[in-house]
Amino acid sequence: MTPNLALIGIQTPAKRGFRLWLPLFLLWVPVLLLAPLLFLALLMLCLGKRVNPWRAIAVCWAIVCSLPGTGIQVQTPKALIQVRVL
């Protein structure tokens, strides 16, 4: 399953924090339009490095599909930033 939403939250001690929902599924439209160029670039890179292009595509797809459920949290004395991929 591909990632559909990203939730970004920022909290500071002085102010009330906020959350921003980013629809990641809208990014798939430009990716699909650029897919032929991306495929050719990946093919040339794989041929230059002697890597199986189908395996490289499978690995990239596996990484994208494993993104849902990822959570990143960065805390500093001034702010707390959280990113979750849903």
C-alpha cells in the first residue's frame, strides 16, 4: 500500500502547536507524468553500474510501500516536530 497522507505537527512551549495534513496521493500525478523519463534515467544508471534494473525498481517500490507507519520525532528545547506517514 502506498502512503496517502503525512501528518506534520509542530509544538512550542510558548505557543499552542498545530498539525498539518499533507495529501501525498496528489504527488502521484506528477510522478506518473514523469514516469517514462524516470524509467529511462534509472535504466541508464543501472546499465552503467551493472545492476539489474527490474530488481532496482522492485527495491524502490518496496521502500515506497513500506513508508506507511513511519514516524519521526525531533525534539529541541524550543520545539517538538513530529512527522507521521499514514
